[in-house]
Amino acid sequence: MSITRAQVEQHNKKDDIWVVHENKVYDVTKFLEEHPGGEEVLLEYAGKDITIEFLTTQHSDDAVEMMVDYLVDKELVKEDHKTFTELQNEAPKSAVPAEGGALLPVVVLIFAIIIWYFYA
């Protein structure tokens, strides 16, 4: 039996949290207190698609493997499937890292070291 995104959205309370990741539905209610990033992260995305946030946040291999334990015995209906590109287009720009975004802090740090070296 398949479920819709609208049905997932109904599971958005602290005692009932479902999320969508890569078009699969997960019940992460029991993981709420164990989540290393804190329960507020899961509460913020309760009833929503977490694909972009999950893939752009560093998660261990263990975290990825643990997800199977929370998989709901239902598949998201095909009509509600979304590609990664569709999700990126829907996400706030702050949630989607720009190409080369990690390089900027390194450049700023190097520049600061050079200035410190010559002016200290």
C-alpha cells in the first residue's frame, strides 16, 4: 500500500514523526531522543521531505544504515515522487549549498593569515 506526501504531512507531532527521504517514508519517532543533532532538528522537518537536508549534512555510514530500521512498510505513491533537482528547486537557497561554497572560508582564512603575517 502506498501513501501520499499529504498523509506524511499529518505525522508532524513530537509523538508521531514521519519524514520522506529519497521518496521513501520513515517513522523516526523513536529516534527523536537519540538524534545526535538534537530532537529539534527532527521536529523542524516532521512531516516533510528531508532529502536535501540529509544529503547536504554530514551523516556517518552508520546513520545511513540505521535508516532501514525506521522505514515505514509503505511506499510513497509514484505521483508524489520527486527528483533531487525538483527538491533543490523547491528548497530555500540557504539549504542548497552553492558550488565551491566550502572554498570561501579557506580563502578568507589564508587571506587573514597573510595579513596577520605582514602586519603583526
